[in-house]
Amino acid sequence: MHPLIQEVQKSQFKRIPEVRAGYTVSVHQKIKEAGKERVQIFEGLVIRVASGSGLSKTFTVRKVVEGIGVEKVFPFHSANIVKIDIRKKAKVRRAKLYYMRDRFGKSARLKEKQVTDQERADEEAKMDALIAEAVEAEAAKKAEETAMDQAEESAEAPVVEEVPQEESAEEMKEESNS
């Protein structure tokens, strides 16, 4: 990806928790209707996390409403997503859980464990540490680039050397006589 595009995208990144297939999440999404804005919560099972990077990365959430399966695809860094809460984590052995579309009732159950407030806090602290580490690495990289630029500028600057003046013939005779 072009560096200029990456620079523009950096300002649009949001801090989000790690989301994987098998997690039950509630996505708080802004909805605009008739000039009003409200937050709607969509809670369901993550059946897919799209393999992408940057702003184009998405995840698909599925829930069953009155016997009908509803799926929504959310971009991770969308301006319309207010918050993503992880409710449960299930043990799954697949990256894409499309087989859940065919299941209902007891066969649709997964081995799940509830996520406690302490686990949420730990995950948020881990995210803060990763962000701080990335900021430090970026600052070090910029400092290194400026140092390299300054070194190149000093190397390109014309170097003024003192040229020894030739001694006159009279001075050479005087030195040889002494």
C-alpha cells in the first residue's frame, strides 16, 4: 500500500478489542433516522473475521430473530460503530463458522465461557500497552529518519579545506641556510 494512503488511514483507526470467530459480541452501532441519531445494539455470534488489513478489515455477526437468521457485516474501524463488547468466548476449531447457518436448537450450542469484567480490563490494558509500544516504535523510527537526513545533508555540504600556500623561493632559501 502506498505510504501516503497509510498516513491518511492512521487517523481513522479506532481502538478495538481482539475479535475472533466463536466470540459472542454486542456491537453498538449508530443509526440515523429522520434527522435523529441513536445507538442500536446487535448481539450475536462472530462467524467470520475477514482476512484484511487496515481499514478494510471486517467481521460478520449472526443472530437468530424469531426463527430467522440475520447476519451483519461490520467494518472494524467504521465511524458508525461506537463500541464492541465481548460477552462470551467459545472454543472453536474453525476460522469460519458457516456451518452454524444450518444448525438450530441444541446442535447450535458451542462450549462457551463467560467473559468477566477483570478479563475485559486485562484485555484493555494489553491493548493500551500495544498502542504505547507502537507509538514509541513510530517515534524512534522518525527520530532515526531525521538523524539519517541530517547526516546526508552534512555529507552533501561543500567541505572547505585549507589549501597550504606555496612558500616563496626566498623563504625556502632562508630555511635552508639556517
